[in-house]
Amino acid sequence: QVQLVESGGGLVQPGGSLRLSCTARSILRFNNMGWYRQAPGKERELVARITSGGATNYADSVKGRFTISRDNAKNTVSLQMNNLKPEDTAVYYCNAVYVGSYWGQGTQVTVSS
């Protein structure tokens, strides 16, 4: 059984920062781990992804502002979000892939003045 536990969401003003963390409670060692987000009325989209070897890719909208990292030994993945914009407001979901795809419960990020 795989459980992804997220933390770190909240309300922040434009230009502010937040850090999301996700711990995978599992003995599996995941290939890819990442973050997706879904805003109201929109489809879920990839924000950032990182392989077990450390290769990363980002959505164009967050490049230069967000940084993804992972600790393979602790089975955690984090997302540092800087210079947040109102359009970053969404529910952020942790994702981990090992044969199948696993999802966290989601954490709300709201960017508003």
C-alpha cells in the first residue's frame, strides 16, 4: 500500500513563497516523483517532476520560480515556490510513479492580496 502525505499549502500574498513537501509512506523506491495542480474549472496539469536520478522538468509557467527536489533515502519530494502569482492558485497534488501512479490527497495553495 502506498500513502502520499502532503504538507505546506496555505494562503500567501503575490510575490511570496511557499514550500510543499510530500512523504511517500511505502517501501517502494519510485522512478518519478512530482507535483501537479488543478485550478477550479481547469484540468490537472504537471507543475514539476523529478526522476530518481535527479533529472527535472517544469511547466513553462513556473520555470525560474519553482524548484523541485527529492530525498531518495527518505522517499520525499519537495517543491519550493517563489514569486508566487495569483494564477498559481490551485490544489497541488503529489504524484509518485512505480509501475502504477499514486496520488496524494492534495493541498490548497491560494495566492491573493
